[in-house]
Amino acid sequence: MTEHTQDRHPCLPGGLIPLDQWRVPETSVRRTLRSALRDILDQLKAGIHPDDQAFKSLDDLPALSEYQLSRYAPVPDGKVFGRELVSQLESLDKNGGQSRRCRVLVAPPYSGVAEALRCSGKRVIVPPENLLMTESEIVAWWDDQLGEAGWVIPELADFWIRHRLGLGLVRELLARVAMDQVGEGIVGCSSWCWHFWGQFLPDLYLAPLTPGPLTADRLSLWLEHLAGDPPAGKLVARMTKDGSYVLPAPSGEEGDRKYSEFARDLATLSRGNPGVALAIWRRTLRARPEEEADKKDDGTPLPVGRQCWVAPLDQLSLPAVPQSSTSQSGHVIHALLLHNGLTVGQLALAAGLSGQALRVALARLQRADVVVAGEDGVYQVSPLAYPGVRRYLQSKGYPVDGF
């Protein structure tokens, strides 16, 4: 599959690629003392000085307010992303890159694919209230849902529960998709759910696609796209420690402007995952105190300049799974990732824990900011905690996704 990066919308800079072509972004080499000294010399050569606002210590700058975050690092627009996903799938169809009527999109948590499919304008199939259906009920239900083309399933993880009676809906659907016995549609699936079903039904061939990972260059373009380009100009983001630039994204016409390796390090830490990268990016952004000083008569902030500062990643403390002598925490967070979020009742089935033990484990994970609860009562792993959670599960021998 040939890449045409210049034709892609910045909301999907990596395009869509076959799942087996996905790779973790490369890791930057840790700086030695010699390279650190060379950075200082390069900085001096670039002419960065106090007049350019790269002063000695910015470590104590406050984090951005919610108002500023909504301007500099907003949540991606699901409608824009949805249109681009559908557009690229249609382009693949026209170019002979897809032969199936149903396309499967696999993506890691927080990628935004599920929300984009919900906003795509196509008919959304939602799961039934009862996931523990009989075989005849399952066949009849899918016959009714798949009768007309132009449908989407935003998240396959919503259609099953890890219980002996909770596998039938997904098993029937995947069999139909594998035999091409469904109308034109799109199935979105989280990477953890996909890993489970790939192990459970290893002989199914569905040719899934996935968004290309956010490498350093793609991540810079994506963050710049989120910040927009209003009349005040592009967002300028510079490191607190030395004033080197993170944004605007490098274009090859920067002259002597010195760029930080922050984008590469963030791409590595987030494993190219846009939702995780954005959560960490928002946590690193800093402002000057005077940028919050001016208020309108109603108390809302006045528009300020398009500049902010970025704290180094090694100064951040991300949530981690608390140590425990039991495996309950691991069971809970693994179940949450398999199903892309669960209620307490669903967790009891999927994790195999009693009511009291489950409530204790959830409370502990919530206090550690590893798990968050939505207004709908669905518990999910926090995107800020995801890098540590994935490493924790891997170290404990849990099966992990390929992302």
C-alpha cells in the first residue's frame, strides 16, 4: 500500500495501513554529556537569548487553564475525523486496495476511531441490552441489524462480555464478515478486543486496517492541526528548559531555529497513540502567570497570545498501578481494556470478582488515578495511566495488544 502523505488530512497524518504493517515509533537515543554540551553550543549559535523569551528557569510556570487548553490542545473533532476515515476507505476501494464489503478498523484505546465512526453519518448499530443471548436469538438479531448496507459498528468491544455466555454475538458477526455475508459496513475494534478474538478465532482472515502510528513528524503536524491557525497565528510552543521549539511543526524553512526532541520522545512514550499523546501533551503545557491576569467583565479570560511553554517529559509523574499482594488490580484493568470500559455489573462477570472485592479494587485504582468513572457509570483506564498500565500488565504475564 503506497503512502501519499501530502494528500492526507492532518487529522489522520499516518493514513490507513494494514494492521501487520504497524510499528512502534523509533526511540530517540539518550543524550550523553557530550551531546548535552553540543546542544548548548548549538543553542548559542542559533542566537537564542533572553530577548527571545528563553530565560533560565521556567520550571515553576503554572499549567494551562481549561480555557487555554481548549484553545491550544482541544479534543479532536469527531466529525472531521469520521469524514476522513470514510474518505480514505472509499479511496482504497476505488484503487482496488479492499475487496471486502465490510471493512475492519483496529486501533488502540483513545485513538478516536469509535467516536469518529459514530459521527460518520452512517447508520450506527448499537449493542443489545442483553449480551447473553441464545444462538437462535443471536442469528435473528444480526439478520435484523445487517439487513441494509451503509452501517457502522463504532466499537466491537461493546458487543461481548468475557463470560461463557457472552461470546456469541461477536463470534457470529466475525464469521459473517469472514465469509463476506454482510452488507457494506465498517467495524471498529479496540486493539485489546482484537487481540483476544485473534487468539480465540485464529483462522479468521479479515484483513483489518489501522491508522498509521504518530511518529515525531506526524505528531507535530497533528498537534499543530488541533491548535488551529486563527488570525493570531500558529501556536508557538517552546521548552521551558532551553527555549527550543516544539511547535510550529518543522517545515524545512526554519533557518537557525533550534527544535527539541520532545515530539520524538512523546511519540515513543505514547507508542504513537494520539489519545495518549494528547493527554500527556496537555499535562506538559505551561503558561506565564500574567497570561491569566486579564479578565472580561463577566470573568472569562481575554484572548491571549498564541504562545505557551512545554515542561520536559522527565519532570512529569504519570499514574501507576499501585503495588498489591493480590492479582485483583490486574484482573480489573485487563478486563476494562478488553471491553473498552465496563460498568460494575459487567466487571463482576468479566473479571470474576465478588462485589466487595471488586469495589475495593476499583476504589484503589481510582485513588491512584489509574481508573476513572464516567457519568454513565462506565469505568475506564485513564489515558495518562495507559503507558504504565500496559507495562504493568505485560510484566505480570497478561496478554497485551500489539500496539
